Amino acid sequence: MTIIKKLPFLVVSRSPYMRGILKFVLETLLHTEVTELESEETALSFLKNLESVPSMIIYDYTPNAYLVEDFIGYLKDHSKLVKIVILVDKVREEGKELLKDHHQMLLMDESKLPGSLIEEGRHLFSSSPYLNEEPYCRIDINFLSILDGINKNLFIRLGQDKYIKLFNEDDTTNMLDIQKYKSKGINYLYLNRETADWVINQIQNQIDIFLKASNFRFVLRGASDSPEKRFEQKILRMDDEVHVDKDFKESIDKAVEKIRSIVEKEAKVDHFLKMLKEKQDSYALFTQKMNLTSLIACVLAKQLDWISKTTMDKLVYAAVLSDITLAVRPELLKIQNIQEFEKVKHSLTEEDQKIFLAHPKDAANLIKRYFSNAPPDTDALAYQHHELPDGSGFPQGLRADKISPLSALFIVASDFSFYFLKDDEPTLDDFILKCHSRYDFMNFRKVIKALERIKRK
């Protein structure tokens, strides 16, 4: 095998996450050594003491850095033959103005990472022997700590062409497992090329979310994970907020369209209930509750002549998304109200308690942030779906006079889904009887009358 002298690359960014991404992408693409520096000051000192210029400099531009003009000026005067990539974003217009006349510098939109960087690297080194096509790609242990879950085949290098598998794809590993190798002076582990390319693709898909927070953890999971686990990974938590990736958003929009088309066909409630009861299991609970709440809510709305497309869309989007962060936590999804929560609280972890109590607000925020197809005020339905007219609900403890008519309908529909999926022998008669005492308040009374009309059909 030909030994290629590796090229020195320089990455300057205040974000350890960005440095980790850039280092991994460059080392996967090229036979290169990447030096990571966290400020313009350290970069200036490094460049002034370097005997030769780097092959490429990538600078994550920071508008308020006090040495930014000195750093840019030094690059302009001393690095005229070096390709310099300046990462900017749509907000940083002043950065584009500052850099626009520096011809050896390429402005790159950081939301296009890592795809644009890969393209630039391949173009710059297209005729050189430095392109990396080795079957194994190294990954810095520090970058591994940013990846949420290491359930991929990981290897350790013992010789020029000898790699020993350290972790199998199905192994449960954690940070301590990885850090013990770092404590022994091992700074890199290895992925096969197919997995390395997959990781880069994952980064590409999630970069918009990553850029919104400093403590984002990329998801890196094994292909053998269950569908439920992979589904859970589409919902990302950072800075006490939840986010979804682009593919997941699109899949939810498609699910809404499918459910809406079923509802529009005037499905018979009795037939649908019988079918649901025959196919119950723990991980089906979320899907069943989502479908049943959509159907009952839309049937009730039609009984009340609330038949506009906007109203139907609100109800279906709210049914699909109101419990979305509990989708693969059946033990939390089964908790109907704050009273039940208090009974089982001791058996839940602190994280699960927090997730359950926050899920109405999380769902509302997701709807506002990501689902532009959902009609205005859909988020209010999700936010209020655990409220009760006597004020004993959560998260706001609203009383009946503060709950909108459509929210009242959605609360009853959600309640019916809980009842039907949890009770051993559910009947409409029994549920209506419970409703007369539970919902004898303002906006709720006409919803119960609509439910009675459904029963008579």
C-alpha cells in the first residue's frame, strides 16, 4: 500500500460540535491531518509559527469576535495560495460584506454542510493522490461523544492493514466504554466506509437542527434497532425543547393526509372500534389512539356541523401530534391525567416524569415550529388536550370557561380513546354515563349530546 503524506488542514470554530463535524468529514474524504482551533487568536498564533501554509483553512465566521478583522486580514496577506472556506449563515450579512472581495476565500452556507464541503474538497483535490478511498475511516473519540448511541460496528487499528472489531452493531455501549480507550492514549477508532458515509448523510439531514443549539447530540444507531427505536430518534431534545428532522416532518404530513382521507369516507364507528380492539398491543397503542381520536373528533365535529376543512385538519393534526413525544413510551402514553400520574410517579425516572408533564407544551411547540400545513390554533388543541373543565387538568389547570369549544370536543375525543383502549369491555353507553358527571360544563354539554346522537345511529 502506498503511504501518502497527509496534508495539514486547519479548522477554526468556537463550537466543538462544528469542529468535530468538519474534522470527521475531511478525514473521511481525504488523507489529511486536521488541526482544530477554537478562536481567531489561537489561529493567528498557530499560522504565524507554522513553517508552511495549510492546504485548506475552514473558518466558522463569528461576527462579534474581537480579532476577526485581524484574522481575515492576515489570511488575505499571507495565505493567497490557500483555499479558505468561510462558513456563514443567512443572518450574518455583515460577514458576507466583509469577505466578498477576498477572492481566494469561498463563502459557504453552513446549513449546506457537510455536502458543500465534500463537493469543494473533491473538486480541489480531484487530480491529487490525497483522496481517501480506504475501506476504514477513522473517527475521533471526542466526536464519538457527540453521537447519541454508538450502536454501529467500531474497530480499533492494530497495524497498517489490521483492524479488530471493538464493538458490534448490537452492543450497548456508553461513554465510559469509549473514554477508557482514550485514557490509554487511543484518540481514534474506526468505522467501515459504508458506515462513515452513512454518518455524514445523517449529519446532512440534521444540520438545520444542529445549528439551533449548542448541546445537540447527533443520532447514530444500528440498522438492527427496532422500528420504535428509530421512530424515537426522529424526535430530538435539546435546550429543553423538542425538534424533528425533515424526513420525519414529511412522514407526519403524509400520515395526516391518509387519516383525513379515511375520516372523509364516513367510516362506521362501530366497525372501526371492533377492528381496533382486535389488534391491540403495547407499541400499537400510539397509532391506535391517534387514529381513534382523529375519527371520533371528526365524527363529533360533523354532528355539530363544524365541517370545514380547516376544522377537520386541526383535529387530525392535533390527534397525530398531541402525544408524539410519548410515541414509543407506552408506560407514559397510558397515563390519562395528573391524578394517574401522581399514583405512578414513584416508578418513573426523573426524565420520564419531565417528558410526560412537558408533552402537551412540546407538541404545541412542534406544531408551531414545523407544521405549516396545520391550520392556525392547532397548537392550542395539543396544548389543552389534558385539561379538564373543573380545573384539575394540566399543564395550565384551565377551567371550562377558558377552554375553547373545539378544545372541549378534542378533550372528550381523547378521553374516549383512553377509555376504549384501556377498558376491558368498553361501550358507548358506559362512556356517555361517565361523561355526564365529568363534563357537565358549558362547552362540553353540546359535545356529549353529539356523542349521544352518534350512539343512536
